[in-house]
Amino acid sequence: MSQFPPPPLPQPAPFAPPSRASVLSTLPLEPVAYHQMLRTPRARWWKALLAIVLFVIGYLILSAILQLGAVGIDVATGRVESSALLEGKLTLTPTLLLSVNLTNACAIPLSMLLQRLFWGQRGRWLHSVTGVIRWRLMARSLVIVLPVWVLYVVIGALTASPQTPGAGLTTESIVLLVIVVLTTPLQAAGEEYGARGLLNRAAGSWVANPRTALILGTLLSSALFMVAHGAGDPWLIVFYFLFGVGLSLVTWRTGGLEVAVVIHTVNNVVLFGVSILSGQDLSAALDRSNGTGGPEVLIPMAMLVVMVAGVWWLARRTGVVQTFRPEAAPMTSPAPPIALG
């Protein structure tokens, strides 16, 4: 009979409670796409809902303060008659255009503030899954986006019906052009940080399935983006919704907001710039009431599809980082957010 003791039975591994770093993580614990960056251990369904509501309220308050202030300045300086305002006639003056652009620009800090408040994530994680603005990606995408919009302008000029020539460049039109060039990029970026950034990701935090989260975030952010533009024409309503969908897909494929900001900026700067240089009244150019749209809206829709396809090719060819990797980022925030549950 052997004198050696029997081998010890395997013992179950001791229970290891979740680390404090994991419990307090302000970032996802596993690889995720951009639209699920807010699905963290701190995510709660009510936080996302409240963040969306507060964003809308905050945006409306900022809009009222800045734009009503601009109208007040125009009335006080005699640029706009108060009687015209009572009749519902609003002229897009340089002051009002600047206030509109600054209102949308304020959506950037507003989105970052709400993200930090409810999820503890620093504002830099709104830029991209890498936590930084990828300037090289923006420059590369501009090579694709700008020629497409130039082609759109050329097609529009060739297919448009003859119009009475405008008054040419005036002092006011030059001021409008300067405002467009300097502040429209901020306006476009603000809309992207709000819609494709905070709103898209807040809705995406509600579900675990990546595809469902992408669909849910895209539909909600695109619907709010469409409503925010106040279009009353069916063609324009569809255009703004599809524009939002296209930029949401671009954001998902590139893992950040950079290319969406480029597309949005080029679209607005080119169209506003052409309208000003051709002597058109911007108030009429921004009229979105029923009957102002038509089948010609299919042209920018087609251009959008071309741009999305081009960006898709660029991202695949250059190996753009699309996914957040926890191992490449700090898992906790040095300053914990306000406790909300």
C-alpha cells in the first residue's frame, strides 16, 4: 500500500469582487463603437433620458437669449422695423446670423458638460473613440468632401431656372460672408457634437446590442436634428432626416465626429457662401416652408450618398480607428462626477 498522501482536491477559486476601478469606470469595460461609448458601469436609462431632455431645454434657453438679444439689437439700431416683427417677417441680418451660429456653437460645451455630469467622461471623449481630434483624418476627408459639394454647386447652377441678378457685393453681404467663414464651422461642429455626439450616444447607451444601439441612436438623433431645422416642406423634411442618418453612419464608421463636422461645415459654408456671392437674400434662401422644396432636393441627397461611400472607402483604406479599446485608455476619471444614482 502506497505511503504517499492522495493528491489534494482542486479548490474553487476564491471569490474576487469587482475592482473599484471597474465599478467606478467612466469608460466602457470592453471594446465598443463610438455610439456605445456611454454604455459604462455608471449608465442608467434615466440618466440618458434626462440628459437628452436637459440638452433640448438648454439649447432652447441659449437660443432664446442670444437670438432675442440679436433681434433687440437690430430693432434698437434701426436695422429691423418692429412693425415687421409683429407681422412675422424676420430678416437674417449679420447680428442674427452670428447669434444663430453662436447658439449652435454653444452645443459643444453643453454636450460636454452633460456627458461629464451624468457619465463622468471628460469632454475629449466626445471627439472620437481615441479621445482626441484626428486632424489628419479631417484633412484627408476634405479631399473627398469638397469636390463633391463643388460638383453639387455646379450642377445646381446648370439646372436652376434663370433668376434676376442680385445687387452684387455690398458692405452687409461682405460682413455676412465673413461671419459665415469664421463661425459656420463652429455652428456645424455644435450640431454634430449635440446630435451625432451626445444625443446619439445617450440613446445608444440604452441597449447592449451594438446594431440595435446604432439604429436607435441614429433614428432618435436624426429625428431631433430634422425637427430642429423647422422644415415645413415634405422634401426638406426627408432631406434633413437623411442628412442626419448619413452623418450618423459616417460617425460610426470613422469612430468619431471629425468627418461629420467636415461634411456639415463644407455643406453650410459652400451653400451660404454661394448664396451671398450671387446676391441672394439669405432670409429667402433659408425659407423651409411648405412648397420651397421639390425633386431638386434629390441632387444633394445623391451627393450625400457619394460622400458617405467615399468616406467609407477612405476609412477602410487608411485603417481609421473605429473601436474604443479599454486597454488603451485610463479606466477612471481623477475627478468623480456628481453622484446621481
